[in-house]
Amino acid sequence: MPDQDWKTICTSRKKKQNDSIPPEWLIETPADYQSNVLEIPSTCGLLTLHELEITDTDIEVLLHKLRSAEWSSTEVTTAFYKRAIIAHQLTNCLTEIFVPRALARAKEVDDHLRTTGMPIGSLHGLPISLKDQFSIKGLETIMGYAGWIGRYAESDSVLVEILYECGAVPFVRTNVPQTLMWGETYNNVFGRTTNPYNRYMTPGGSSGGEGALIALRGSPLGVGTDIGGSVRIPSAFCNLYGLRPSYERFPYCNTLNAAEGQESISSVLGPMANSLAAVKIFAKAIIDARPWRKDPLAVRKEWSEREYALAEHGNGVNMCFAIMWDNLVVKPHPPLRRAMEMVKKALEAAGHTVIDWEPHRHMDIYRNAENIFAADDGYDYRAACELSGEPLLQTMSPATDAHKYALDEPMARTIVGERRHVNAWELWQLHKEKRAIRKSHLDHWEATATRTGTGRPVDAIISPVAPYTACPHGCNSDAFYTTFCNALDYTSCAFPVTYADAALDGAQAPHAFYNHEDEAIYKLYDPKLFHGCPVGLQLIGQTQEEEGVIALTGVVDQALKALGKK
Amino acid sequence: MPDQDWKTICTSRKKKQNDSIPPEWLIETPADYQSNVLEIPSTCGLLTLHELEITDTDIEVLLHKLRSAEWSSTEVTTAFYKRAIIAHQLTNCLTEIFVPRALARAKEVDDHLRTTGMPIGSLHGLPISLKDQFSIKGLETIMGYAGWIGRYAESDSVLVEILYECGAVPFVRTNVPQTLMWGETYNNVFGRTTNPYNRYMTPGGSSGGEGALIALRGSPLGVGTDIGGSVRIPSAFCNLYGLRPSYERFPYCNTLNAAEGQESISSVLGPMANSLAAVKIFAKAIIDARPWRKDPLAVRKEWSEREYALAEHGNGVNMCFAIMWDNLVVKPHPPLRRAMEMVKKALEAAGHTVIDWEPHRHMDIYRNAENIFAADDGYDYRAACELSGEPLLQTMSPATDAHKYALDEPMARTIVGERRHVNAWELWQLHKEKRAIRKSHLDHWEATATRTGTGRPVDAIISPVAPYTACPHGCNSDAFYTTFCNALDYTSCAFPVTYADAALDGAQAPHAFYNHEDEAIYKLYDPKLFHGCPVGLQLIGQTQEEEGVIALTGVVDQALKALGKK
């Protein structure tokens, strides 16, 4: 047991965080009842017009100006840092704040360009935010555990090493939930992150700090991780693009994690950003850096321009997409349904075919995945909490004023069955089951070739990321739309479509509920409550189709824009 | 418990096997004391001159003649089948024998070519032998377990499906040891496979049936599996080329296995053949078939002509190889040392640099790997044996006349420590350790860039496959030279170098023994005993370097040939 009470340690660490904010960057924060804070960075007066210009600039232009020394990394990093600190004051999205260090790195990058005339790499000078798992030498990696306070990293994560090689400037780290296994963002050390579209709502999780930060344009590019939806959920809830790559396509080596060593369904890292261009730039930069030099598990597969040109998908013309309107486990809320209808219309207008996806063995998939996640019966999480004596969180609901439809027993828990710590052989049986399900699902997908009209199986699946948009804190109980891809290792990319609109997305009559969670989520819907929340979807490709999935998401994005919907 | 005694069941199954041999293909077998039987296929009189020509033909010519209909698949399959049956009578290398079915397939292939004028695929008409794990619909997959007799496959392994797509003719299945976790080949159902170079010796294992069969040219191409050396050990012991690819580069889906679901160190499948050309033909054919369409775990990475051209290795000129003369766990016997000296001389003569490899953390690697293999404390193996009541084998030594230096307690057992069935969290800790070791070893490899003179890390490592050549039954106790690659997921390819020669490979004075196994293996060496055994080595590349490793092995092979050593 620690010498000090965990609450004292957390309070002290939180104060240290506050103290790391330059006092001149403190703003007058709006009252708590102001739910939408998206305009504050522009209106609070801290950012100069030039800094607003920088932080509002598209990433391609930003990188061009950095490479050509039109803008220095120092001024760009300063601009984003100030905006990130504003975002933090509005949504509590940051963990590690290290202004002098980041600016020293920016200066180093600027000096390099000035003295050599050459940019360091493809991300030259770009500030990049990182989820609180990616260690930076000399900084703590607390990752939401009170007991990890004081864990100073002795080396950089491989991702960070590669970002440095590419010329990037890691500049903040962002908040997570305790254990990382929640689709919301709250822990005992740094507290709760809120959604800048509506602070009564969660930004999602577990990469929720990234979600809130990037939504406020406090970072041009962030990196999250995803084991059950943790990149895509905050992306969808915060109006972002976010890629869940396949296992080990990007280097996870020396990144801290909960339940580290659990390899049955691996966590992956992925980019989150305001544009799909940023997602592609990150993916190509990391893969072009040949991560297998540094990470023994990284897939040795070069960036494929051929796959990005959709050579495997009829070169991108006359493709066939399938929409998963409902996974038959939880029915999506009306705004999601409308977003899918928009996508269908847009794709058809662009000359593609759209068919209905037939859900295949979803409950088998989820039961297997949840049993894998629970294989140690939470031993790892409890052990991490015992380091400080902090309690293992049982809910993401606020202590007071919890929403009435927050579920105490979400299905992810109830389907596990008898909870106990399984042995190695029993885990192997879960692996056998997992492999059989993956084979069955792949065969199901391949069999669609008979009904696509293209001669190929469905080129991609369009699906909700969650059955709702951003929801009240404590209410994000269902991660099955995303865990689906983690369990099957399908590549997927979240993308924004529209906003919930009380006028268009009226409540619907109850259906025959699939289960108790479906019923609770049905009841949660209230057109006024959700009005204005971003509505995101995901595009799902097959395993290790990162290049194709980014390009296919671009096809959908362009189709929506062509219809004037975005 | 079964109705019948397991011995009765096994005897009956063995009789069924014997009955499946066409009586006209039975030969007069030599006396047991005739140890070398390599010439018998040519001298026994069963094969016609034309059949001898077919079975002695290089694979490229064979495939050309099949594609051009100069030779029919029926005559080629018949020739190899007869030779395989001869090999079986000499070494007991086969399990499933299904002549009518294979010939029906060959006829189908011939009919296709005749009616369409087109070959089915790149392996058109080629007979291929398969280790007794690759299920073929309608046939039993017994895999060395008495309790699996009567397990008729309801579908083909994905590999078999792809072989059919490529036009191949699967024609025999080959023997394995019970549990597959031995470097020799004996089980209670089909008995012991012997080495045609010296039947007092083991052909190695677990793909030992393939080793013996192909050494006798009873198959132009075979497929084995490798979790700790099971492709490379029989390749080295039987004078063959054999590739251990990285995890999931080739499709393992729906292939039966022992300890199925153990994903910490995965078994892989790989080709075994009399030529490196056959290894490449197999690898390219399987990858070109896009196995990820059918196997959800298969790596989505196309065959790379760029990597095969050694673009990552200075285009194959002035490379730097490192030789692992000794892993500091077990010192190799004199013939292995001489083979490595031959390779060094040949590579230097070809313009390459050869440096010494510095072994790095081998005992850590082996302890971690063996603890992973033992994570269920043998529960899976015992359960398989309990199906029939057969005993779990504790040795590969013959019941009588066991060699005096056969080790009862090989180090693979003694380093595991307390034997018990670990739980999921403990297994995850082994994974963490495994990842840390892999990172450490990769960094060690990359750091060689400072001493290669090429600006690159060492292009490949040359190492023994085992510290000895083929050895007396029961004496192959050490698999650490090969398990090394499985634990680190390094691609490696076994290749023949020379033959043990009592005149050249005299006994050496004892060294300071590293451990009890090293001492036993030192004592095992007897120049006369090993005289004439093939000496193979392996070339080790990094993870997912299949194309490069095949090409680099070709560089070594050509260099040896240029020196007139092969």
C-alpha cells in the first residue's frame, strides 16, 4: 500500500498539471451550463488572428508552409499549444502538458530546416497529440491509474521515435478512462473529459481526450488506440475521422497498455483528425518509416499505392457497398438511420451500388470477444488499482445527476457468463472459437460476390460506430458496432456525416426489443437532448486493407460532399 | 473410454493402411541392417525407366512438361505414387494412402488441359505430399493420435483448397510424432519413420514423414509445419530445402494441430523439397492465390518481386552475412562446424563479407518459449490421448536398444521450472516477456549495421539447424537452434551443404560444457556413427522476409555450387 492516500496523490498530481499551464494562457471559462463551447477558441481572445489562421488551416497546406519555412514549427506549435490549452480548460482533455519541451523540439526542427535547407521528414514541424499511453522519455505515463503517477518513461514508444524521425513535434498527451476499457473518458487522476459539442455529453473513449481536443482544433493530428472502438467512438462523437488499422500495421511497441500481454484481440493505434487527408498522411508517414526496423511485431508491408488506387476494388468505379442498418443487437437511433440513408443516396448518385448487409453471428462474435477481454476476471485492472488503493471504477456515470437510462449492467458484462479467471487451455479454446467465427464471417463476406453485380464481394460495409451519437456521461454502454471490427480484425475508418436534428430525427415507435440493452438505448433517445450532436459512421474493409479503407472512405466523403450534405 | 483397447484400434488402422497399398507395388524390402536405402527406388525394379526419369526431373522441367501436356498428370502422379510407396516400405513415411482418389484428380487435371488448352494454375498436375495435419475432405486426419482414428474431414484445409485451385494433385499424407512436439517421428498408430540415409537414424520431425519421402524422391514437393523446427529439422536431416515462413504468411486455416488455439508462438506451414526452386514455386503460388480470401488470419501481402530481387539487401551484391558458430547453449558437432566454414569460404569467394554472429539472450528466448509451450502443463496432449487410452509418449527412443546418450531430461523440460497450468494473466506476462525479448533481439540485429561495412544490418544469419546431423532415434533432444526463429518469428530456410565425413570430422577434445545437454550431445558424437549423414544449415532473415530469405538462400546455394562443393 502506498504511503499516501490515493486521493491526496491524485489531487497533488492534478495541481501539478494545472501548474504546468502558462498563466498567460488561462482564459475566462464559460459557465458549466454552457454546453456547446466550439466557438470559444475563436472568441476568447487568447489566440491572435494569425494563430487562428494556423489552427484553422488544412493539414496539407500546413505541412507545405512548414516545409517551405513560410511558417516556423515554433509558431505553429505555439498556436496549437495555446488552442490545446483552451480546449483543456473547456473539456479537461489533456494529461501531460510540457510546453518548454515541445517548443524546444520545434526550435530544433526549425534550426534543422534553416541550416540544412531540408525538412526532417514528411511530418516536418507538425505538432501531434498523443493519447496517454505513448511514452515520451522523461515524462510520466499515468494512463489513468493513480498508481502509475511517478512512472517516468526511460525510453520513447516506437511510435514516438518514428514521429521524431518524420520531423513531428509531439506536444501534449490526452486523457483516457481508467483501464482504457470504457467508451467514455474519466479517471481518478485527471477527472472527466467532456464533449465540446455538448459538455453534458461524453466525447466517447477511450481516446476521448483526443476527441475533445481535435474537435476544438487544438491539434492537427492525434493518435489514439482502439481495442473495442476507442479511436472510432470518440471520432464519431466529436465529428472526426479516425482509423482503426489491423493488428500491428502501425507500431505499438513500448506503448503502455492495460492488460498488457493480452494478444487474443490486440489493441491497435490509429490517427484521429479533422480531415481524411490527415489520416492518410499519418498512415503513409508511419509505414514509409518502415516500423518493422524498430517493432518486431510490425507488419512488413510497404505502403501500397496500388491498393490506395483501389486496384482491388475495380479502380474505384461502379463499386458495391453494403449498409449495416442494424446489427440486430441494438437498433441505432434515428440520426444514425438518417446518416446511413444519406450515404446510400450519395453513393448511388456517384454511380455505385448499395445493398443491405446481412448481419452474421454478431452475438457469437461479441460473446467470444467479451470472454477474451474478461479472461483474467479483471485481475490486471485490480492489480493496477491496488498500487495506489484507488477503487476500480464500476461506472462512467457522474456521482450526482446520473442519467436515468445509464445501464448498470450493460450486455458486455452479462454475456460473459460465469466470471472467473480462465486457464491457458481454456483461453486457447476461446482462440479456436474466435478463429472459427472469423473464418465463418469472412466466408459470409466473400459469398456476397453473388449479389453485388461487380463480380467481387462487397467492397466495404457502412455501419454505425455506435447506436447513438455522443450521449450523456455514463450512457455509452454499447460498443458492439465497433468491437465487431476488433474481434474480426477488419480495418475501419470513422467519418462524419451530419448532425442530429430534432426536426428530422423524431422519436420512433418502440420495436420488439432484442434485449435489455436495446430497450434501454431505445428509451435513451430524445430528439431534443441529442439535437446538434455530430453523427458519424464507419466504413469497414477487410483485414490489412488500410490503404483501401482510407481511399474508400474518401469515396464516401466525396460523394457526400458532392450531394452538398457536408 | 473407448470400446476397444487402443492397441487393437491402432493395429487395425495400420492394417487398413497396408491394405490401401496396391499389391503390385509391394517390393522385396532390404534387411533391417541395410541402413542406407537411397538406391532402392532405382534398383528394386518397380519403377520403369520413364518413371525414374519423371521422379528424377527438376521441378521446373516437370511443371513445364505438365503444362505443355508432354507428360500427363496421370503418368507423373503414378510415377511419384509408386516411388512414394517404395519410400514408405523402406522408411514407413506415409499415413494416408489414397491411390484411386489421387489418380482421379490427376485425370481431372489432364481432362481440363485437354479440353480447355489451358493449365489450371501454376502447379498444374503436380503431385504434392502433405503432412498429416492438412485435412482432405472425406479422409481421416489422424495426426498421430489413436483417438483421432475415424476423424473424417468434412472440408479441405484452406491450403488444400488453394492447391486444388493451382492445379496440384495432393496424393499422400505423411507421418508425424504424437503431439507434433518432437524432432523425431513416431506415434502409436503408424509407428516410426526412419531416415533413408541411415535407417538407424531419425529423419527428424515433426515433419519427418515428408523428410524421408522427399529424400527418396517419392514427392517433388511436400508441405510440413514448423512450431519449433519441424520443417527445418527433417529438411536438414534428410538433405532438403525447407522454409519456415513467418506467422500466417501461408494459410493455416482449417489445418488440424495439437494445442490448437495456442497463439503465443504459432505453428506455420512451409514447403520441403529437393531444390530451392520448388520452395520458391510453392511460396509464390500460394501467395499469388491470395490466401487472405479464404483465411482470415493470412497476411495480406502480395508476392514481392522487389524483395525477391533483394532490393532490401543491396540488390544482392557485396552483402554481409553473419555466422552463428555456436549458440552457447549446445556446441555443434564437427560436421556442422565444417559446413559453416564451407559457407563462409563460399560467400567470401562470391564477394560477400562474413562476420561472426554474437548470440543474444538465447537462454531467455528458450525459457520463455518452453514456458509458453508448457502453459497448459500438457493438458491438451493428455486429453487427446485419453480419447483412446493410449499413453502420452515420454521418449522417442526405441523400446529396445535405445542409444546410450539419449537424454531422459532434455533441457527443454528442465528450464520450464515448476510445471503447472498457468492462468490467462500469467500467460499474458509470458507474452510481455516474449515481446520484450523480441524487441531486444531486433535491436541487437539492427545494431550490427555499425560493423557490416554495408551500411545495413547483417543481411542474414547462417546457423546450424541442430547441433548434430541426423542422429540415432531418441537422441534429438535439442531444438533450440530452430525454436530461436519460431520464438522471434524470424523467417528461415534450411539448405543442404555437405555430408558428415569421418575422415574430415574427427572428434574434438571436450570443451567446458554449457550444461548437461551440451555434455550429452558432445558425448553423442562419433565420427563413424555419423559418417555419410547429410549436413544442413539454415539461413535466417527477419520477420516476413520470405521473398528475401528464399533469394538469400539461393545466393548461398550458388556460392557453394560455384566452389564445387555441392
